[in-house]
Amino acid sequence: MNVGTGTTTPIRDLWAVLAGPSAPGPTFAAARAGDIGRVALSPTRARIHLSWAPWTDLQTGLRAVRTGHPDG
């Protein structure tokens, strides 16, 4: 089961969190036929079947992953 918060995050926002404020911005290309514009995973099935609900915002979650990664 995939789980998420039900909230979309623009690529620019994700880049800013991962790369940091002093990093150059990402490079974009034109959208291709079939590209998906946005995706948000719903927490509904996880709430029903697992009694699970999202509790971590994007910045906190990514910071925790980065801290736990061997490259820190």
C-alpha cells in the first residue's frame, strides 16, 4: 500500500528542501506527451486498514531521512 499526505509538492519546493537555499535552481525541460502534471497519494486506505495518518511534514521527514543516511 502506498501512503501519503494527500498534498502535492511542487518540484521547486522539493528541490529547495533537498538542495538547500544556496544551491542553483533545477533545470526544466518542456513537458512530454504523457507526462503527469501532479500526483498526490491519498492516506484514506491506510487510515481505514492500518489506522494510520500522516504526522510528518515534508521538511521534517526529509531532514530525518538525511540525518539517518550514512552520508549525513
